[in-house]
Amino acid sequence: MWKLWKKGFDKWEKATAKYFDTVLENRAVLYPSGKLLEVAMKGKSKLDEAARKWWGSWGLPTKYDQERTLHTLNQLESRIIDLEEELYEMKQAQRDDD
């Protein structure tokens, strides 16, 4: 039963992939799809900007603010880890000298 289903699925997938390859290479499909995507991305950008301004008007941190703060915290954490490692190595060297 499984082998029969798998064989049918493989044939369907191959035919579908061939069809979509042909369709998606067609300029009549690509150009309007690209324009639609462009319009959607511009709309999303404007919506994101409006949301950022709205949250900012309430004095709340925006997504960008949160990401920037998180990045700074990650940098500080990395630096602290580096300093801890340096301190450990210095203590080890001091013990070896004693």
C-alpha cells in the first residue's frame, strides 16, 4: 500500500514541479508577482513605521529599541566573559609563579 502511494506521489510531485517551473519562468507571471510583492513590502514598511511611531508616542520601546538594547547587552556579556577569562588566566599565572 505504501509503495503504491509513494509511487503515485512521486509522479504527482514530478509533474507539479515541472508545471510550476514552466509557469514561474514565464514573464507574464513573474512581472506582476514582483510588482505585487513590491507593493506588499512597501505597505508593510509603512505599517511598521506607523506602529513604531504609535508605540513611541506612548513612550514605550519599539522593536528597534529592544533589538538595539539586546545587542548592547550581548556585547557587554561577551566582554564580561572575556574579562573573566583574562582574570582567571592571570590568577593561574600568579599561582604558578608562587
